[in-house]
Amino acid sequence: MILYLHGFRSSPNSFKARLLAARLAELGRGDEWCCPMLPVSPFETVALVESLVAAAGAGHDTKHDTKHDTSGVTVIGSSLGGYFATYLAEKHGWPAVLLNPAVVPQRDLSAYLGEQPLWHGGGSIVVEPHHLDELRALSVTAITRPERYYLLAATGDEVLDYREMLAHYPGARTTLIEGSDHAISEFADYLDDVLAFCDAAHEEPPAPREAA
């Protein structure tokens, strides 16, 4: 399963999500794609994601107890979705691709309390102070196993500071994009790299060679 977590006020209709979904469909891998609309509550977001993964595992093989077998999951998180992806990667051991991820969203989103319009399809969300507390509770102070992560950070991000991203993911595979923007407008150029990381993350290591 390739699980995409969109950013703040975004949706499954974000252009990066649509590009990835289309590429997987071209490859005949559309059944691997999962991109839910995330609730405004961080706790509810985590619960939703975990329930989707559990349901997918249970439906994949009913002859074995795979409900909690998440070994085939890779999570891709954009902006605020990258913050959630990091928490889930640390909790479950999932590989994670991070696209201009938020590092301290409880600070950044404090300016967005109240009703906020959504980017796609109309509608709005209401951000309440307890949502910032929930974000704080999901904070990962330091990542473990940096090989689990692939970070794409744009120096031209007008929303988040790429230097915070680099400092928060030391040792992770990193593509530093000179210029660009928060949305990573040229994301199509990185699709294959992202999917290659997703695939490699679940390859079986070669069997040890027997001594002669």
C-alpha cells in the first residue's frame, strides 16, 4: 500500500496526489493507492490512517492474521501530512517519503485558528486550540533509522523553512531542490524517484552467502 497524506486545507485532489495516482494507474498498480481525506483533528487523522491500513491488511489475506501486518505500507506525506507520516513511520516502522514536511506545525498553525477555507472543492474547516495540543502530542523529537526516510525539500518553499526540514531528518536520503515552491510545482520530475524508494523499501534483502 502507498498511503498519501495531504497537507493542511488540502485534499486527495492535490496535484501531487493526482500525479502519483495517475502514474500508479499507468503502471497497473492503482490498487496500491490510498489517499483519504484527512480530518482536521490530528488524533482522528492518525486513527483513520491506522484503521485503513488494518482493514487493507485484513482484506488482503483472511487465512492469516494480517490485520496488524503493515510491512507493505509506505507513507507519503506532504507538508502537514509529512508531520503525520513521521509519527506513523516511527510508531509502525513504515518507510516514509516527506514532501516539504511541516516540522513544528503546532507553532505554524497557531495563526490559523478558526474557520479556514479548503483549497479544493469549496467548504471549510475549523481549527481549534486543542488541535494544536494534539499536534504537540504527536511530535517526534528525533527520528530513528534515517534510512527509513526520503526527504524532498525545496529551498524556495514560501511556507516552511527547508533548513528546519534538513535539521530534523539528519542522515535521511535527501533531494534538495534549488528554488521551486511549497507545492513542488515540478513534482512530475520526481515521481519515479519517489516510487522507486517506495518499492526498494520493501525489497527482501539478499540471502546471506554460505561460506565456502
